[in-house]
Amino acid sequence: MKISIFGSCSGTLPFEGRHHTAFSIIINGRVYWFDAGENCSYTAYLMGIDLLAVSDIFISHPHMDHVGGLGNLLWNIRKLSTQSNTLPYFGDVTVYLPNEETFNGTLSVLKHTEGNYKTEYHTLFHKITDSVLLKNENIEVEAKHNRHLEKTNDGWQSFSFRITAENKKIVYSGDIQSVDDLSDFLKEGCDALFIETGHHTAEDICNYIVEKQYSVKALYFLHHGRKILNDFDGVLQRCKTIFQNVYFCNDKDVFYL
Ligand SMILES: [Zn+2]
Ligand SMILES: [Zn+2]
């Protein structure tokens, strides 16, 4: 599977060369999208990602550094579809979000754009709860709430994901309160852990994974905060002394698992 990073930054002010968090996983030509920070579809398009192959968009929580590019992503999919007179290859586009208000707000904005966002396919909402969100012949995506946001009357508002595909397990933290939030996923091991560092130091996370003896084969840091951004190479070197198989993601990185 191919993993493409469109944004590697946390919710910082505009930062040269980096945008807010987003990435995709491509399996058998189908694009599964995770978080949709500013500019994500712009970057993806220029990286050669076929936006008409996007079928499922998983948004960990409704903060702006994770949804800021959602409207533009949906707009670009429609634009490509109308220009090329081609429907999205995998049918309707589903947006998975913890709350419907953010989805409806995004659609409200789109409704007043070109062609009133009229499409020959549907843009569907799927509310995220602790469950298997999607399972098909290629992939399974499970959601587990974390404590980055408080529970509301509408349920938990922030989630982590476990993606199982091609006999590999990938955990994506989203934003978390502590790495303990991921223990249900991590105690079962994973091939790759994509974990945010906006709210923690990378060294602490490396130490935690080693101390807990979790079977995590590779660590990919993204959603970088100032601690990493201000000393990228220094923090990376210190992390490598704790956990060797560690990567600090950059915008436009591509990984094959
Ligand atoms: Zn964030
Ligand atoms: Zn957040």
C-alpha cells in the first residue's frame, strides 16, 4: 500500500513548507483519506493522486487543522468529475466524522459554490462511533475514541483509527490526550504507528513505546508541533537513539508498506 502525506503540521500558524495534517492510503487503486487539513487536495493533486479515486474520508475530530481542507477536497472531486464527465470510480463519497454539524456546515458552504455543488453521486455522512467504520475486500477501518476532546451529548468527538489491509496493521492516533488512549490498539501490535506530536514530545512517545514493550514495528510522527519544528534534526536524532525505526513526516512524503 502507498501512504502519501499531504500535511504534516499541527494547528500552528502558517508555517513555511508545511500544512495541517492529512494523508491517504491507496489500496488497489482506491484512495482512503485520513484527516483533511488545509490545502490537502491541492497538494494531493500535484502529487499525482487521482481525486476521483477517493471513496472514503475519515476525519478524526472537528478541529480546523483536521477539517480545514475538507470543503475544498469535496469541491475538487466535483470539479474533476464535471470537467471530465466521469463519476468517482468507487461510487458515492463518504465522509466519516464524529459530528454531523461539521459535515452539514461544510455542505452549506459548498451549496453556494459553482453549480450549487450538484453532483451525479452522493456525498454521504457516516457518524464515527467506537466501531468498525468500513470493511470491504481490501481494508478494514476501526475507530476508537480518545480523550483529546470531552464526550458531549452527541458522543465522543475525537477518534483514533486502526487500518488493516494487505495483512498489515496501521494505527493512526489523530490527536490524543496521552498515548494511553491508544493502548487497546497498541497492545495488539502494529506494523506502523502514525502518531501526532503536537501535544507531546517525540522522545516521550518513543520511551513509552519501548517501556510498554508494544510490538510497534515503525513509528511515523506527524502533526508536528513547535518542539519538533524548531529542532527537527536534533529531535529526530535523539528519538533514533531510543527507537531506531522512526520517521518524521514531511509534506509530500510517500511511504510504501
Ligand atoms: Zn490537531
Ligand atoms: Zn485537535
